[in-house]
Amino acid sequence: MEGNEPKNVREVLEQLAQPSNVAVHSSDKLLGEVEAVAAKDDEEREQNQLDALRRKPGLRPVPPTRNSPRPRSTPTPCTSADGRTPRP
């Protein structure tokens, strides 16, 4: 494929299935900051008599893999998770 030619569906799906390195910033410090913000949001929602947000329990830092500090993933789970991320 050259230049700006449109890709067909097969090519796009094949590219989405290819694993690649994912840059991750994850630490105990970041986890603490996320939990503090979540607690503040919960408190504000309670004061405003809003329903509590549903969150996955047990947040923890992403551990590095045995052979690489960067996890490998296909783009699909990353784009799916990003699509669910609330925007300011």
C-alpha cells in the first residue's frame, strides 16, 4: 500500500491484530493519586445525592513483564478502553 490510498477492511483488521509495545505509566504513587481523586468524586456525588459510580475493584499498578518493561498488546483493547474513558 502506497501513499494515501484507502485501506480495505481486511488490511485494517490485520493491522489491528498485530501486537505492539504499549507505553504505560503505572506506579504505586499514581495508584494513590487515582484513588484520592476517586474518593473525592464519590464524596461530591454523595453530597449532591447522585448515584455512586461503578468502578472495578482492586486497582493496582501494572506489573512489568518478565522480559520487557513494556507490555505488548494489540491496539483493539487499548482503543476500546480509551473509548470508555470519560473526557473532561
